[in-house]
Amino acid sequence: MKIGFNLLLWTINVEDRHLPIIEDLKKTGYDGVEVPVFGGEAAHFRMLGRQLDDLGLERTAVSALTSPEVNPLDPEPAVRAKAVDFMKGVLDCSAALGASRVVGPMHSVLGHFTGSGPTEDEKKRCVEFCQTVGALAKAAGVVVNLEALNRFECYFVNTMADLEAHVARVNHPFIRGMYDTFHCNIEEKDPVGAIAKNVKAIDHVHISENDRGTPGRGHIDFPAVFKALKAVNYDGWCTIEAFGRGLVELAAATKVWRDFFPDPKQVYQEGFTCIRDGWAKA
């Protein structure tokens, strides 16, 4: 198991000014960081990858579709084509970064709703979209881990059962799923039980407290989560995802209107201990 930290706590665009934070994550003991990839040039991510190599940090990437202009569920082929183009850019930058995978809700537009659940036509469009993206992901050598989101952020895939069914329909080795403790805490009747039940869709894990704050200071049963992951022989990333008010670009989508911790250091220092010790005891 590897322990990572998602840099969305600070930014959607990692720059040199964030290096002191990343250096402290390394000192804390993290194996890697999860880097936001929402645009930009491959050259920038290639340089960042070299900087992370120098620090001895591995990396994954995180992204999302944030505009209806790149909606893979849209009935207009031109809009769906833009979604494919966006994902090609994400995959190219993730490959330049040296990321093994890019994770997130890249099946539909974050925070975009139609007023009803997904239609059969939308499901078919998304399968076609993901199969196309899967071919691009294979060419880039970067796995895509799709994420189920709670009903307040997404209407297409809310539960782990939804996610597992979608990934099975796509049936591409570079399109996989992931488990997020925050979203499962909202949508699953048995968040821990969903791990064994939907193990085929778990190829990455986000560790996120029920309030998006410091892992271990809320009511998520992390000891039970780690025990369940060990029981299914999970040996991938456990990456902390937390959010604060500072990230204006995602505040509306993540519904973060107040501070959940006094300082980001509390999140990554206590969070690291929560995972390291909890995993060892599981």
C-alpha cells in the first residue's frame, strides 16, 4: 500500500510556489502526491515530474469534466468530441508528469444536472466515450480510474454498484474504478461492506473524512475501511483528499463554505498517521 496526498487542497495548477508544501509532504512520509490536471501544457507537467523525481515522490493525477461544453453525455456529437479532446489533453499531460493513473469523475460533468437520473441513451453515450478514452489511455500508458460521486455533485454514477456496472459495460483494461470514503459515506447503506461487494471496481482509494477535513477527526470508520481493503488484498494507493475554502474554482462543486481544520498541516500530518497506523493494525 502507498500513501498519497491530493494537491487540490491548495490548487488546481501546481507551480514552483507549492514546492515547499510538497517537500513537507515528503518529510512527513508520503510516497507520492496526486497532481491536478485540468489543462496546461505537457512541458509544464514534464518539468514538475522531474522536480518530483528529485524529491523521491511518485505521482498520480486527478481531473474532472467541469463544463457542459465538454459533456460526454450530450446528444450533440460535437460536444462529445470536445470531451474526448479534453481527455486526450489530460492523458498527454498525465503521461508527461509520469503519473501511473488519472482519477476522478471523468464520466460526466461535475455539478451539472438535468433534473432526472441518467437515461439509457446517456449510458450508451458514456460507454462509447469511455471506450474511446480507454484507447487513448492505453496509448498514453495512463490508467483512468472513474469515481462515483454523491448525488449533490453528480447524477450519472452515485454508488459503487453504479460504478462497477458502468466499468463492466465499458470493458476496457485502462478504464477502471475507485473507492472514496466521503462519497460512499453519503450514498452507500453499508459503506464498508461496499468494498467487498464491488471489489472489481476498486483500483484506487481516496481517504476523505465525512466533512472533507482531517482524516480521523470525523465519523468515518477508517479502521474498518482498512480491514476491508486488506481482506480483498488491496495493495494500491490510499490517497487523502481534503478541501478548504481557498480553492475558489471548486468551492461551488464541492460545497465547501467553511473551514474544516485550523491548518492544512493538521490534515496531512494527522492524516498520514491515520493511514499508516490504521493500516498496520487492520
